Amino acid sequence: MGLVRALALLWIVLAAMPTAARADDVVQPWEGLSDSLGEVYGWPNTLAHVGAVAITPPLVFDVDRPVQDYFQRHNPLSNSFGHVMLWVGGLAPALVPGGLYFGGLSADNGETASAGAAVLQAEAIQFVMVTTLKWLTDRAGPYPEGNPRARRWHAGVLRDSRDPTDFDFDPTSLSGGMRWPSGHTASNVTWVAALTAFYPDRPWIPAIGYPFAAAVAIGMIEGDYHWLSDVIPGAIFGQVIGWVVGRNFRQAYDARQRGAAPPRTALPRPYLLQVGGRF
């Protein structure tokens, strides 16, 4: 619960910071969505998404099982740590942006509210992407402590396996995998990256945020909720989405303070056609 209190303190401190902005200067969560999507999935950020997919097979075949076996045999951080990170890591992506956005509005702090709006948009993009990938890949998670007889609260809803290669790839079967990539990891890296990009002059945000996100990611492995190859791609997806949206909202907010129109990011043109000299 100490982590929850720390997160609550984070948005209270940010909301209380003085600013010349008015509430009507807030960049709202729905603004610039098409620009954000175009940049998140456009060149060169496509390389990061491709890299997250490409790194998965080597991890699945060579790394997942020994890493999971180590955590199951030695429990270096304890299963309780994994369970706490499951709940805290599930709450933070909602508490942080909601606290900043509504706290900023109530305090008439446009900058803080815009920061919260950036995270809200980034988390929405992340949620749709990660949920779609979970549904398409339908990957099983590891058994608790490697024991097929162990049962968790989601027994019958999500399936577990001893085999890290257990991907169904049949979105019509609904067999209950839903593990690749790690949503807990992606969502927590997303809010940290978005705030880091929105507040580039506040190094304490990444100094606190990224270790927190790493703790959540490790907790997913320690608690046997995810394989390592779920966690690393989730972190990559979250970093790209959060950074792009946070930076765009920073630019839009600064432009609004100058009385200028928010800068727009043109939708990227197909890379091969650009190389070929067309449009």
C-alpha cells in the first residue's frame, strides 16, 4: 500500500504546482488522437513494434523456461510480491492519469490536467492495442509454481501451461490465453513514458516511475502471471505509445500557451513509396 500512497502523493504534488495556465487551456484526452495514432504506428516507430514481435520467438524458445524455473524454485522476491504488484500495477494506470486530470481541473491547473489527459489518451491506445494482440495470439501463462494442479482466481477464464510455446493463434476459439504481451507491464510503462515526455525538465519522474514499472514487470514473472517474453514486448509497446503521446501533448500545451494552434503531425506516408519518390 506504500506504493499506492506514493502514487497518490505524486499527482497531488503535480496538481499543486503553480502554473499560469487556465482550465480552458487544457489539452483534452481526445485531442490529436489521429495524429498520435499516425505517429505511434508510423515510421520509424514501426521498427519498435516489429522489434517487439521479432524478439519474442528467441525469448520463447531459449529464455522463458529457465527464467520461470528460477523464479519458481527460488522465489527471490516472494510470491506475495508478485500478488501485490498484480493489484498495484493494475490500479496505477487508472489512478495516475485520473488523479492528474481531475486534480488539475479541480485546481484550475491546465498543465497538470493536460499531463493527465496525455496519459489517458496513451493508456486508451495501449489498451486497445494490447487487448487486440492478446486476443489474436491467445497465449497461455505459466502454471503457479509450475504446478498444473494449482488454481488461481481466474481458473476457467484464462488458461495456464508448462509450455512457453503454447500460443493458439485462433481468435475464434476464445480458449483463454490472453497473456502476450503483458498488459500490466505495457500500461505502467505507458504512463511513466507519457509523463516523462510531457515533463522533460523533471528527472524525478522517470527516476521514480521506471523502477516502479520494472517492479510491476518483475512481479508478473515472480507471481507466475507472465513469461519474460510477455513482459519485454509489453514494455516496448508501452514506451513507444507513452513517449509519442506525452511529447505531442507537451507540444500542444506549449503552443496553446503561446496562443498558437497546436502543432499537427502529418500522417506518415508509406515508407517504400517515399523511397520510390512518389507523393
